[in-house]
Amino acid sequence: AEENEPIFTEMLSKYDADIDVDIKKLDSINTKLKVKNREPKGLPDYLRAYMLTENAKIQDVSAQIEKDLKILDKDYNKKTRSIHYQIEVSPGFTSELQLRPREIHPLIKQHHKRWYSLSKKYDNTNVIPVSLQLQIYNAELQLEENILKILGQ
């Protein structure tokens, strides 16, 4: 990931967007491997990036990315209004890219840090307590309400 970070950053720098590239921390990798019961090669986001642009420009930036880069996978996360790409950075090495509206990124980041990161520590042997499930559910509802306000929907 460290060797490919400058390559990935350069690949993304030509688009009309802010870029935040980072390498996943080892403790986060270990947690994800344990909870999702995966092998290290099964994690696609050792090196990841957020590409942030105005909501009105998302489709244009997305079209340009899809024209210019080698996309191995693409999906849309409705909750975060993000287009997720798996991009080949160099032969045999891929990275995750999340393209999302700049306006809502701080909300998503705060929510992820507090709720998503907490909930992923639970698995089939360590079940999420009901009270925590309710807190997460309420936080998700609040997140959606805040996103709709910001994006004017």
C-alpha cells in the first residue's frame, strides 16, 4: 500500500475533486479480518481514497473516472451517497475509491467513526446488544435526515 500510495494519488489528482488518500491501520485490518472471517487477500481497502466534489458534479466526475481508469468493481452506497470503485492501481494491486458529495463528507466521516466502527467489532460470537442496535438505528435515521437537509432533498 505504501508503494502504491503515490501512484494512486497521482491517478486521482487530475479530477475536479478534493482527494484524501490513506492506508488502513493495522488494528483496523485485524478487526475486519476477524469479524468478517476473511483472509488478508480478501480485503480490498488497504489503500483507499475519498474523492469529494460538489453534489452537482458527481455524475460528471464519475463518468470521467470510468473512462480513464481500470475499474474492477463499482457499486452505489445509498446511505452515504457514495459511488464505490475498486480500481487497479498497479498490476495485481487494487484500491478502493469512494466518490461522494463534499457537502456531506464530514457527517459521513463522523458517523462512520462513531457508529460503524463500533458495530463492526461484533460478529456471530459477540452479538450486538439490543440497546446498542437501537442507538445505531437512531443514529442512521439522524444521518439520513441531516444528509437530506444538506443536499436540499
